Amino acid sequence: MRLRRAANGLSPIVTSALILLAVMCPLAGMGFAADPPAAAERYKDTNVILVSLQCLRPDHLGVYGYKRDTSPNMDRLAKSSVLFDNTIAQANLTPVAMMSVLTSQYPRVNGMIAFDTAKDAVTSRTLPEILKYYGYTTAAVSGSPEFFMRYDTESGTEIKLGDVFSRSFDYFGRTRKGLGSSLRVAPVESLDWIKRNKDKKFFMWIASGVIHVPYAAGVPREDRVVYDPPGYTPFWEKFHSIKAEEGASDDTTYDVLMRLYKDEYYLGFKPVYKLTPTDYSYIVSRYDAAIRYTDNFIGQLVDTLEKNGLTKNTILIIHSIHGEDLGERDTYVHYDLSESAVKSALLVRLPDGQQGGKRIADQVQGIDIMPTVLDYLGVPRDHSQQGSSLLPLIKGEPGATGTEYAYIDRIPWWEHTLSRWYLEFKNSQTNYPESEKKPVKEYGAMLRSAFPAGSYPPGDIAIRTKQWKMILRKEPRLLEKVSWYGYITGSALQYNDIELYDIVTDPHERRNVAAQNPKVVETLRAKLMEWDAAVDKKKASYGAGEKRYIIPYP
């Protein structure tokens, strides 16, 4: 067979060699090992699909023991997948936690640490960026506005920034408002893209925000109300109307849930209503309805892969970006570093269901997902990655274990997000009492004074083992001053410098046992401070000279 010469006059073999050199040079410059390629170069013919679900609590899935039938498709998929029982997110807020997954770096290292972000705030190599070097067609479809909406406060307009979440994709699709006013609809466009590109080697990132507040607002009404208590009328309708950008008046919006503290609803800086079991059931029912609808989408995705012959050569990973609080520690949404907020679901389906049905109890982290994918594909490891491959655990290799210590950043504080435009935006949408209008402006001014433009966002840190969770408040007195819950309740809140919880006997973290366990505190504090110092040495810059844009959804 004769080899045709390319337009440059070189044979295809020489041309291919030059391309390979061009590809490997940038990789060497970014810290890749100089090791020879792995024996199993699966990157040549293996697709990768990463499905990232906002706010999904594993304990609300049947495969993790939930009694309500919210997840028949994921439960069925788990039989041919590897299921991880203890996966910990690196942060409690969506863009921060997700960027740790895409870079395998802790938040302060990769630079995604705030809801006002510069175009090039993150320069670390991402999973799609690396796979592009290996010939992958990269695509994303996002139903999570955090990954595509950016707001320019100077012009007062939404812009297409093209930041790190979208820059490494050949195609980046986003959802549009469907039913009602919510952008958080199922990312079904991804299914059509897969069908059109089934003959290519591809990486597809699918991000869904259906489970984010307002829970299930973007799904058909018959699916939204499927678990509602019969004849229920939302309690907040007794007090004021909600004019939120997302959701209808009966939806569990941010505006409602962030005014609940210790099961009391606050207006005018005082409690006006005590939640009943039926009220709580309604909130959880809407949350579960969002999971059920998301699970329907997962079923469609698996069906698409099966009908197009892609299950034999595709890695499918489904994970929570982070979890969600449903009142267990007195608050809702994902305000703090509670177990409910940082514990994630993780299912890994390897091609042809290899290792299917295996369940792994070892603690692992969100930053482990990217190294696992690259390890399976036979792509050389990037030494800037801070996670570990889970492949030895999956294969059951002798001595393989998870991570003994998981580390978590609570950065930025929710109040930092409020100080960046968000407080004024939300309060313009809701009919709040007259008594709050002047104080909310004063509160906003205080927040802006506490968090000057260009200053590094404040944060807390945590360390977790299979038995213990310890949270260290870096600036507890400042947190008390700016606390959102202190503001809405009209009461000064107090935070302990150290919180220690036995998450085996106290999974909802109701009892701080730091005083009773000084040796545990001493050991965990030493580990946590060592990690904190190492992260600070590598942390990305956050400067006043960069033009910053608002990510308008926390």
C-alpha cells in the first residue's frame, strides 16, 4: 500500500510523529511525568461521560438506602457500576466544588474561590483540556447556570465570558428557560449530541441543576408535585408573595429556605411561623421530585448509550457536585460544611460493566475522579493533580485504600457572595416587610466593608475521617459579625473556633465534642494545619487588578 504525502510534503508517519511531539511538549511543561505510555492505551478508543448533579444527597437514592422510590434508573445502573459509599466534596458551593473535580486540585490551588470571578481566574489544566491533547472531541451541555451565566455589573448585562468552565470544549451547550422561568431543566440536548457524534472518540460533560433550589422548578408540574402532601398550601403564602426569577409562587425558592433557621421562618427580624411536619414534608417532597426527574434523565442517557452501541467503550461517571442541607443542622440549602452538604454520590461504570456491582466503603474525594479517568485511559499523570486514582481500589489490588483524611474548604462564605451584588438582586424580587428595607441596605454596606473588592475571600477549613469531622473557623469573630442568620434573626450568633463531631454516632452533627476529645482535636488539628499551610503555598492569586464578573447563582 502506498502512503500518500500530506500537503506539507511529509509522509503521514512523519507528520504523525511531529504532531505527537507537539502534543507532548506542552504536557511536559505542565508537569506531566516523563514515564512511557501505559501498556493499556485505552485513550485510543474509550469515550468518557461525566454527569455532574448539583445538590444530590446520596442518602436520597434507593441504592444508598432511601425508602422512597426516587432513583430506579440509577439503582439499576449501580448493578453494572462501582458504587462509592463515602465520597467527600472539596467545597459546599457549586463552582468551587466542581472546579476541584475538573482540575483535581483544592479550591485555593486552582483559584475558583468566589462568585465574582475573572476570565482567567483558573489557569490549571482541566480534564477536557488534557483529553483534547489525546484527540478527544470535547462537548458539554449544562443545565446549571453557575457554569454559563456571567453578569457584568458595569454594563448591567449578562455576557458570554468563555471562562474555564467552557473554554476547553469544542461544543458548549446551555439550557434555556423551559417550563416556568427556571433555567434548571434537564440537559436533554446532550442526548442528541451523543447520537450525532457516536462514531467519534469523545468526552462529554453533562451538568444538571434540576435538584438545586428551587427544587424541581424546571420540570413538568405533574412530576413536580408527585410527592406533595395532599391539599397542601405553602406556609409562606400567608405572609408575602415571591417574585423570584426562578420558580413559581409555590416553589421552594432560595428566598424561602434561607429564611428558615431552627425550623422557624423569619420576617422583620423575628420568627413569624414554626414549621410543622407537613411543611417539612413538602420541602423534602419537592427535593425528592427533583431527584426523581433527574433519574428519568439518567435512564434516557443509559438508553441512548445502549441503543447506539456505546456501553462497550464508554466510561460513565455520575456524581454529586455537593450535597444539600434539609434542616438537620438548623439550616437549609448548602450554607456550611455539614455532612449533608459535603457528602456526595459517586457511581463509576466502566466499559462493558467491568467490576460491576462492587461497593467500596473507603473514603474518597471529588479530586480523585480526574486521576481515575486518566489512569484508566492510560494517560500519564499530571503531577499538579492533588487527588489519587481510584482504579487500584476498583480492581481490588492488595494494599489499596481510600484517603484517610479528606480536606474541605468552605470558601467563600455565603456572606461574601451576598456582598457581591446578590443581596440587592434577591431583595428586589420579593415582597419583604417595610421594616427590612433600610436594614438590608445597611447590612449590604457592612458586608462590602468587611469584604473589600480585591481582598482574598474568607473561609473555613475542615478535615474528615471515617469517624470524625473537625471544622476550624479561621475568623470566627468576623463570621459572627457578618452572619446571614444573625442578620435575619436579629440575634448575635456565636461560633466555636473548633467543632468536632463523631459522625458515626452523631451523623447529623448535633453535638460538638471537641472539649471531650482533646487528643483527637490535637491530632486532627495538626493534620489540618499542615494541609492548610501546604495549600496556601500553592494558592492561586486573587487580585484587585482583574476585571471580575458575577456568577449570579449560589
